[in-house]
Amino acid sequence: MRLDGLWIRYGRRAPWVLRSVSATLAPGEVAVVHGRNGAGKSTLLSAVAGIRACDKGTVADRPAIVGWVPERFPAAQPFTALAYLRHMAAIRRAPSTAIDEWVERLHLTPFLHTKLGELSKGSAQKVGLAQALLVRPGLLVLDEPWEGLDAQTRAAVSGIIAEVTDEGGIVLVSDHRGETVKLPHAVVWTVHDGSLLVGEGTPHKAVIEIAVDPMQADDVAKRLRADGHDVVAVRR
Amino acid sequence: MIRMRLAAYLHTQIAVVPLLAALAVLSVLYGGGQARAAEAYGMSAIVLFPVFAWQVKILLDVEPDVQRHIAITALGSRHRELVNGLLAGAATTCVTVLLGMVLPWAVGGVSADEGLALAEGLWVHLIAVPPAVALGAMASRAISRTAGAGAMVLATGAVLAIVLGLRGFPAPWLAPPLMSAARYVNTDGSLPQALGITAWALAWTAAVLFGYSRLRRARP
């Protein structure tokens, strides 16, 4: 798949979000997209997935089957998890066994008859993941897929990515939490100032999750930063 | 996809509101005594046009924006998603068309008429549907962004469709041919005239939908 000089902006007089972005991804390759908030990561991902049209440039040789996992699953829909997955399976012309497979793998069984709007953020995110995998995608695009997922499912996502690439699929994933350290051999794409910097190799960082008293969280984060560490997030 | 969208539409209680509005306007229309069927159907199509467009807007707006993005990847193209949305929107108007056809007979609002009245009535209602789908699409959240702007597009479109269609307006083709169709069924026009009005409605719809698809390129 080739990105040939993509230019994107949100309005005729708006500033360019992406400028002349070019890159190539071979079958079986994983790219991790880094960049600060608002840098254009999600815009790039949606253009690659075929959701957003580019003002200039093209995405060539995009695989026919694309799986898209949004940052936040749209839970404001009047369906149960099962009804939603059935609708999506019908649209994707997925085999009848596909729903069962992903329900089991993502531990969604207890929530099948729960309305989407009543699911926890993590469970809704799992439904979002399942719909993208009902048919094995040739291109899997995940926008911050680890948000809201429990540790077990976060680990499973890495395994799913490996399965897709092992079968020759391409995976593009954005991540600001550093979870992609679990993706060896991933190519690192950094979106900065509208441009794309392509670098080889796994980011040389490990992520340690530390639980502290909420009252001390700011102090601990400050001390870690003072020691030269990159504090990715503080969640209370 | 169409089935999923219609299921979501039917689940929303707000979908009932345009139907109630249709009942209200038809009750007013037929409350004043009997009229010739063809004449009544012509007026019915005009007053139901904004209801059709409103139904299409509701259907398109029920789906969250991110679900629309998921649908694009599931269907494999933006074009296919767009067409599916419009077809689902057109499907929502079926019940209202049926209501517009049956209600006048049920309440005795029309007198027995010449044989062609039912066919002409169906035609004049159906000819309002494609332009209403186009107007509803332009008023949908994907294009208009806010509820206020969407309501403004819907109301302005509905009013202009009538005002620009008044007899003697120099550029009637700027509006869909609702008024012309109503005049046609009222005066027993010729078949070529009917074909011309049908072509006009389809051409108007195509032009507006072309604009819709261009705008949707930047607003998936």
C-alpha cells in the first residue's frame, strides 16, 4: 500500500493538517503512528482507511477488506451488542461463525444482550474491535485501541495484530500510551507539523504502570519527570 | 446497511413526530370538505414534501458520525455508504406516501373521481420523494453540522420549493417541480408533460445530490 503525497485540510482556507505525506507499507507490516494531540494522527488513519478523501494525493493498493477500530466506539445506538454484531456481520458478509469466535475471544458473552449504551467503555471498545475483525482484514486500522481496555484484552490486541500481519495483512495503529512496545518490528511513523517522519524499529521505551495514592499522583509524576522519565499519562 | 439504518430509525421515538405532523397537515387539508381526488393529491404531495425531507434527515442523523465511518470501511467505499444512506432515507417515506394516498379516502376527504386519479396521485407523491431525499440529505448533520443549521436548511428548502414553483416565476427549475406536478394533475396534462416533470424532478435531485456528495468528501 502506497501513500502518495497526501494533503488534507478541513476547509478551503483552513491550514493543512497533512502536507505531502508519502509512505509505503508492505504486506505483513505494522506501522505505529506517534504524534502529539491534534498533530493529525486520526486524520492520517482515516485517510489511509478510506474514510476521508484527500484534497491531493492518493492511497494506492489499499487492501479490499479494511477493519477500522475508532478511538471511541459509537455506543449511542439502539442495539444490543449481539444485534449490532449481527448487522455488521451481514454488511461485511461474514460467516455465521465469525461472531461466536470474536465474542469468545474478547470475552463478550455476558454482554451480548446488553444495549450498547449500557456497556462500560471497555466492553463497548471490545464490540468495536470485534466488528472490525468479523472478516479477516487486509488492512486493520486501530485508533488508540488500548483506551479503556483491561490488561487481558490489551495483551490480546497485540496478539490479534500479530495474527493479521502473519496472514499478510497490514496494520496501522496510533498510540500515545506507549503500549506499542509490545509490537516488535513495528515501523514508527511520527506525525509532526503536518509532515510524516518514517523511522524503523521499535520505540526504545518500556511502559511501567505504577499505582499510587491519588493525593500523591502529581508529586510522583513531577519527581519522575525531574528524573528524566516520560510520564505518558496520569489516570485517577 | 439499509436494514440496520431503518432498524435504528424505527427504534427512535422521534421518528413518530414527522408521521404525526403528516397526520396533522393532512387532517387540515381534508378537514374542509370533499375535493376532487387528483386536485387533493396534488396539494397533499406539496404539504408532505417537507415531512419526507424531515424523515430522511432524522434517518441520517440517527447514526452516530463514527458509526458512519465504520460503515464506510465495512461497505468498502464512501460512495456505497452514501448511496445506502439515501436509499434508506427514501424507504422511510413509504409509510407517509401510503398515508397520503389512503387517508383522504378513509376520512371522506375526496370524491370518487375519474379512473386515473389514483395513478396520478401516486405519481405526484412519488415525484416528491427524490427531491425530498436530496433536501433531507443536505439538512443532515454530516453537512449542516448543527441542529439549528439543519432545521434552517430544511425549512428554507421547503418554502423555496413552493415559492419558486409559483406560476410565473422566471426560473422555476431552481425548485423541484412540486407545484408543476400539482398543476398537472389538476388540469389533466399530457403524457409528455408528465415525463418532462419526472425528468425535471430527477435532474433537480441529481444536481443537489452531486453537491451533497462533494460536501461529503470533506465531511465523511
